[in-house]
Amino acid sequence: MGREEQIEEREVLESIFPEEITDVSDTSYRISIVLDPPEHDVEEAATAEPPTLILQVSYPEEYPDAAPDLDIFTPPNAPKHPRLDIQEDRSRLLEALQPAIEENIGMAMVFTLVSTLKDSAELLMSERANAVQAEKEMQAAKAEEEENRRFRGTPVNKETFVEWLQKFKKEMDELEQKEREEKEAEDKKLKKPSVKDEKKLTGKQLWERGLAGKADYDEFDEDAVPTAAVEKIKLAV
């Protein structure tokens, strides 16, 4: 009885999946399942090639009164999809089939298992796409909040105003002090030497500057006596 039901189910499946089903043995076959990626997925995943899963079914002698032996893998050399990794997801996907197996014991169940596997894999991809989108939105919200904070500045209250005012006064005092020092330095640079300053010059320096008659000479400094005075002293001798 079991074998007859197995053959009958295999024929029905071939009419549903004529290009997707491939025999492995008299009691084992594989069905290729092309998944539909989430429509709202981000661009880099949405443009990737849709992933394909292969469900391998092996009938035990007691099937359908016993669960079929199942395995899931991808076609050889299939590119890895950003939202599905069969190496990591196989156990989760096989576990998702268990409720359907338990509900259909005693009946042909492979078509139901194919549909359940497709839905479970596409749900898993959708969850991951949603997580990526949520992360992008969170990062965008943080960036927007940071940008808004730059324009809002610090809230003004009594304490922040007093702190700002003290800082402002200090900056103004420092600026005024700097301007005074620069002005004094400039005035000192441009100021003409006084008579007192001229007296400190040597005679030679006074003569060269045309100030010989404006200051007393240092009697102890030969350089302080003009040349004309020296000549008179020599003639008198």
C-alpha cells in the first residue's frame, strides 16, 4: 500500500514540477525551488540572482505513515545570496518543516513541504532585509538628529547665559589688552627720541643725526666731542 501511494504522489509531483523534479533513485528525488526575494530589499540584494533551494526527498518503506527523509542544499556553484546562506540556515529550514510533517502523517505531503519550505525561506530573507533596512533608517535618523543638534545649539537658561557672559567678557578683555599692547608698541616705535634720550648718544651719533647742538657732551667720552671742537683745542695748544 505504501509503495503505491509513493508512486502515485511522484506522478502528481511531476505534473506540477515538470522541469524542477529530478529522480535520484526509485524512492528518492529532488525538487528545485526558486525563491522570490523581498520586493522592499535594498538595492545590492534586490539585484542579486534569486536564490534556488533543492529539496531532496527519500521515501522510507512506511511512507506516508512515516515521515520522509529530507535534505536541503543549493545547486553546485550557485552564488551566495546576501539574505540566505544554506550552510547556516539548513537546520532552521528543516525545523520549519516539522509542523507540516506532523500534521500530514498518513497522507501525501511533499507538495505541502515544498510550499512550506518556499514560504519559510522567503520569510527568513524578508526578516533579514527588514533588519538591514531598519539599521539604515536608524543610522539616517541618528545623522539627522546630529545635524539638527548642531543648529539648535545649547538651550539658554540663567546658568548657561551667565557662563556665556563671563566667557564673552573675558574674551573682550583679552582682546582689548592685546590691542593696547600692540598700540603702545607701535607708538614707541614711531616716537621721536627726547633730549634726555639724545644725551645718552655719543658725540659722533649726535653729529651724524644733526643733534650736536641740542645736548651736552660727555666730557669723558672722546667720541662725544664734535670734530670742530677738537680742531679748536689743537689750535689753542
